[in-house]
Amino acid sequence: MKLSTLTIDRVFAEEVNSGLQAAQKYLPTRFIYDENGDKIFQQIMELPEYYLTRSELEIFRAHKAVIVSRMIAGGAFNLIELGAGDCMKTKILLEELRSRKAEFVYTPVDISANAIETTTADLKKEFHDLRVEPLQAEYFEALDTLKSRGQRLVVLFLGSNLGNFRRPQIDHLIRKLSENVSVNDMIFVGVDLVKDPLTILHAYDDNGYVTEAFNKNLLHRINNELGGRFDPDLFYFYPNYDPEDGSVKSYLVSMEEQDVYIEALDNKFHFEQGETIFTEISQKFSEDYLGDLEKIGHFRLIESWTDQRRYFKNLLWQKSQS
């Protein structure tokens, strides 16, 4: 049975087609996130190996008062969270802001419609008087819209979301972020620091294969939404950490020579045994690189905080004159 053209996400289809025809096959990470992908990522955050979420939570709980004090010093503002997800950590800051009677609007931004709908409903139950104006959008589309309103912005970029790009893309993202905020706007960013390579690798290579299921959600989405014929069991998950450039790269590897037909694309894709599909990157940050990013973005460091093990860091930047 042919797929109805009305059910096909054309952007998803086009990017899958481009990615699987590339010399190094790839699938964009953001398409991992749908209702199922969101649920699996919640499981990842609870894994004993996955230290990132617990480390940032530790920072928020220990330093929420001073973090919020810095944010509210400039008066009323729009609090924008890029890649908001379930807002679990952000709720700590929201509660502190409410206790200070801060004048602000909270705008969670996420590409996942499911994440936005679920989070907004949850926030309205938990914080009855909180002004929430959600946006389902790409990062800079959202910032461009909000900047035009003329409000002071405090942008949250938490959970090492900044690390979900290659270094040249991170540099470009920081430039674009700088262009989309005004002088004296603030950026509160979370980054995973460079540390022992095995500690990092184990965070992405868990014993319960949860991260593997997360990456394979891409194949399930292609099957369900584009009429793909992937057999996920014929691919295995391979994460690799390179301590020289500080990046974890994740791949799905074909276990045998095979052809995979995708109905919505009316195309067949050939895989050699051992051929990879690049699915995800997680960049780790040195202090030197963070300093470089401040210069690229014309940001001034107001203050930074780390957890006790110095695994993770949150930084509060302010846009200065170029």
C-alpha cells in the first residue's frame, strides 16, 4: 500500500534522502526526537553512566540563588530555553524566579512537538501563575521572532545542547546566537568538560543498550513515517570518543551487505558490511575553547559554576559591544 502524501514530513524525507546518499552516510540527530525518542532520552538521563544530567542538577541546586540574582539584575525579561525538553532542571530556576517575584515570561523552544505539548501542560499544572509562551521551532527562527519584540532576553542553552554539533558548527552557532541577541542580553549555557576518556565513553556506551535504542529510533521513524524497510537488528551501535578533539561520535553500523528500500523516497540504499551511518556527536569543552567561544560571540563572562567533580560547567555570558 502506498503512503499517503499527506502523512509525509517532506523535510524529514528530503534530509533522509540526502543523508543516505552521502559518501559518509548520516542521519540528522534532531530526527531522533519524537514521542518515543523523547521517552528513551528520559531513560538515558537516569542511567548510572550518564553523569551529565546529575552534574548540572547539582550545580542548579547548589547555586540557584546566585544564578537567578544575576539574571534578574537587569529587570523584566523573556526567559528562552533552546531545546527545552521536559524542563526538569529548569524548574529549579523557575521556582527560584517565582520566589523572588521576578517579572519574566518563560518561552520553551523545541523542535519536538511532543516535547513542547507535554512540557507546557506539565508546567501549567505545576506553576499555575507562570506565563508560558511555548514555541515549536528551530533555534534561530525562535530567537529572531522573540528579538523583534524588543524585550530583554535571557537565553538558556542547557544540558550540553551546545555540544550536539561539530566544532565549526558550534563556532557558527555562537556567531548566529550573538547576531540574534542584543547588547546586555544574557546567555546561560551548560557544557560537558573534557575529562577522563573512559568516563566520557561509558556515558554513551551503557550496559543496558538504552543509547543504542535511542539512536535506532531514527530507523524506526524512517520505517513508520516514510515506509522504510530497515531491519534495526541488522545494525549495531558504535560510539567512539576522540580525546584529541574532545568529541564523541556515534554511528549505526551495517552488520551485513544489504539494500534498504524507502517507499516515500522511491529509492533503494545500498550498505556494505561494516558501513556506517553517522547519527550523533557530543562535543566536550576545554577551558581554552570556552574562552575562544566568548571571543567569537563577543560575550563577557559574568560568572561560572561547576559540580564538585568538575565534570560539568554552567556559564553566564552577557552580550557586549562588538
